Amino acid sequence: MAYTSSLGKIYVVDEDSNILDLLLTNLDSEGYSVEGFSKAADIMSQDLGDVSLIIVDAMQQKFNGLHLIAQLKANPLTAHTSIILFTANASERILIEALDLGADDFIMKPFSLRELVARVRTVLRRTSRPAVKAPGQNLSYSTLNLDLMTGKVTDDGMELPVTKTEFAILKLLLRNVGTPISRIEIYRSIWQDDSSGNDRIVDTNISRLRKKLGELSTSLVNRSGLGYMFV
């Protein structure tokens, strides 16, 4: 089932047809082009080139929401697709695993439609906001380079598979090298419109970012009581 509108395209995956219809109807009314699926595995056969966001549950399926996040984020062609996990499983382990795999946000069931729409707007605004710098202008640190126009990160010429959220954090920190940025400052800068979230999501994103930075990860430090910074 699909609805075509003027804003970005969103795929929704939920085996509960009532919830799926509810989300499709409400996101369509907000102006998004939406399409629904009952199985997470069905997403893997779709062309995701123009998909802005995937909202997925399917946690009771053999190929579940976490599997989908892992496969999409591991593929360079789909690594930048934004993903929100929404689930009735309140396990901290599930939520941390989803974020570690590259999910941009999570929503717990039962959920408020107003909260879901607000989080969708926040994720899409954060991940699609155009760079305000002149074409070709970069941010560099040691062998690390951020292309502000393309959203690509390279280390010594090799592209790193960072998510859009990780790119935004890197951009903030590299614009303030040597100056610690507190967790709450990072949270408010990156997750601007989400007042209901948990700023510990910053720690999770920086933890997975360090894994991708390799040897440069030792330069991204946390000064106790002050915040994160590159030194």
C-alpha cells in the first residue's frame, strides 16, 4: 500500500495492519509520500534510492527490525538512509543494539501520534539539512576530512561509513577542536526539536563513531564534567 505526497518518501514496516494503516494515513496527512510493508525482509528487495526514512518494528519476525538496520547500515549504498525503530520491547539491550547498529532514533509502543510525527520531522530535518558552506569547503583534522556539501567523511582518503547523525556530531566537534562540548550541548544541537529524548544517546553515537575512526579515536576524548572534544 502506498500514498504519494510532496515531501520525502517514508517506508513503514509493521506486521500489525491496524497500526500500519494508522501510521500511513497520518504521515500521508502530514505531506509525506509513504508506503507500508508487513515484513522487514520485503524492504531488502526495494529500490531505496529516494527513500528518506524507514520506520520499522517487525521484531517478532525471523528477519526483524534489527537485522534490517544492520544490513542497510553495512551497505554503503544504503548506509545514509535514516531509520527509526519503534517497538513494544522496552529492553535497554534492544534499544542500545539498535543505536549501535546505526538507528537514528527509537520510539516505544504504545506511542503518541504527535510524538511520532515530531520525531519523524526531527530525524528528517537533522539528516537532510543542507550544508551552509560554500561548495567544496571542508573541515579537516589530522588525516580526517569532512566534505560539508556531500556529507562524506574520509580518513587518509578512505571513506568512512558514518551515519548522518554521526556526521553532524563530527562537524560540531571539528568546529570546536580543543574545546569540550557537553553531552547536553551536543544533544540540543543535534536533536534540536526532541525535548522528550534521553541525552545518553550522545554517548552511544560517539561510542560507535569511535569504532569507525580507528587510530584517530584516541583523539576524541571525554573530559570528565566538561564534555567531548578532539585534542
